[in-house]
Amino acid sequence: MHVKKLFTLVFIQKENEILLGLKKRGFGMNKWNGFGGKVEPNETIIDAAARELKEECCLIVKPGDLKNIAHLEFTFEGQPTLMDVRVFSTKIFEGTPKETEEMKPKWFDNDGVPFDDMWLDDKLWFPYLFQGKPFFGHFHYEGFDKILNYKIEEQVSMEAFYANRKLK
Ligand SMILES: Nc1nc2c([nH]c(=O)n2[C@H]2C[C@H](O)[C@@H](COP(=O)(O)OP(=O)(O)OP(=O)(O)O)O2)c(=O)[nH]1
């Protein structure tokens, strides 16, 4: 049995660009990533996503403008934790990205994403993100630098994915 922990991950996009942040501390330090973190007790997932985005790069989004585009799961060999990551994207935001204690934001062209300085799995699923295809991904790591096995499954919609999951 795994112990599930819930996280958010938000990608801010323009027509051909994506905003990433260089994580300055903690888990995933020195990697470029979207913005997100743990969901607090008594907080909805989507409110947590908007809160973390604001805390990490000072951009404001209306929770209703965040589109759930993926569900990621991460497990680690020999560890009981299952990281359950709800992924959102939007092109609608207010403000200018600002560096914070946690993240240094930067816009990248879609064809210039720095995969060598990101989590290993990201290069496997960013094509779905860029093509706007909803998906589920599970990645089983040994340590943080080796993927032992994984699956990525395109979904008809995330609503259908969660409805189907509840039935199981
Ligand atoms: N792109 C990508 N993101 C990942 C992977 N694994 C993983 O945890 N993440 C994301 C999910 C979360 O947004 C973030 C981890 O959350 P965090 O530890 O920064 O959470 P937090 O801000 O609440 O933590 P804290 O430092 O405040 O305690 O990293 C991965 O393999 N690829």
C-alpha cells in the first residue's frame, strides 16, 4: 500500500512559449519546472494550484481559468509514498513573473525547453502538453535520476479519467 500525497503543477503558456521556474530550494532543486506544491488540508486542489503559482512567481490566475490537463503519479523504489500530481495549464493570467525565494521564472520557446535540467520524465510527456492532449502518466523511479518503468496514457478528457477512476 502506498501513502498518497497530493500536489499541484501549473504551466503558464503563450502561443509558442512556456513559463518555467528554476527551483531554488528543496525537492527538485536546480531543476526547471512548472509551479506548484502540496495541497494544504481544507484547500481545494485548484485553489492550491493558484496559490502556489502566486507564491512562487507572483502571477495571478482565476482558479476557473486553470484547465486540468494531466494526472501524474510518481513512486520511488523502496519508498511508500505515491506522489499524486494534478497538472494544470492556462494562457490567461495577470501580472509579470517575478523571482521569489523559491523559484526563478523564465519564458522558454516551446522548442527550447531545457530538458537536460528538468525531471527525467518531463521530456516523455511534454509533447502531450504542447499538443493539448489530456493524459495520465505513472513513473517509477530508483533514486531521482533513473526511471525503472513508466506508462503514459492519452485520455479522452480528464473528466472521463476521474469518473472512470472513481468506479474502480
Ligand atoms: N515536472 C515535474 N514535476 C514534478 C515531478 N515530480 C514532482 O514532484 N513534481 C512537482 C510536483 C510539485 O509541483 C513539485 C513538488 O512540490 P514541492 O516539494 O515543491 O511542494 P511545496 O512547494 O509545497 O514544498 P515546500 O518546499 O513548501 O515544502 O514538483 C516530475 O517528475 N516532473
